[in-house]
Amino acid sequence: QVRLVESGGGLVQLGGSLKLSCAASGFIANIDRMSWYRQAPGQERELVADITTSGATNYADSVKVRFIISSDKAENTVYLQMNSLKPEDTAVYYCNAAQGRYLNWWGRGTQVTVSS
């Protein structure tokens, strides 16, 4: 079992920044990818960014350049630095851990609200 706890969400003004954290615990030795997803009201959950154990990263087109995903293996924590935030970035942000193709775990999410 893997436990994921997100933190760092909140209310920020247009153009502001936030840094989300996802702390992982449990049987994490075989995790090979950590991801951030988001879900806005009435929308489907979408991939924001992910990072593999080798450090390879991938971003949704809508957040490229503005968001940076990183990991601290010693702390078992993944971060999402979000800059130049827009109202359309408003969503609940979820952390996901994946092992292989079929195993994955989710955190409970953290709310990010961007006011204009």
C-alpha cells in the first residue's frame, strides 16, 4: 500500500505562484512514476505533469514553461512549482503514484484557486 498526502494548495491571485508537495509513504520502493493531475468542476481529471524515477518529465501543453515538477528522493516527496497562475488553473490537484501499467495510488487532493 502506498499513501500520498498533498499539501500547498490555496488561494492566489492571477499571475501568482504556489508550490504543491506530495509526500509518499508505505511500499514505495517499486514506484516508477509520480504524477500530478487536476480536476476542475464539471471537468474530467487531466494529467498536469509527471516524473519518472530516472528524472524524465512530461507536461501538459497548457502548463509547459509555467509549471515545474521535481522530486526529492531522500524525502520521498514530489513537488509541483506553479508560476504565472491563471484562473483556468483552478482545480483540485491530485498526486498519483504508479507501479508498472496497472498499479496506481491517489492522494486526496489539494484545492488551488486562482482569482482574477
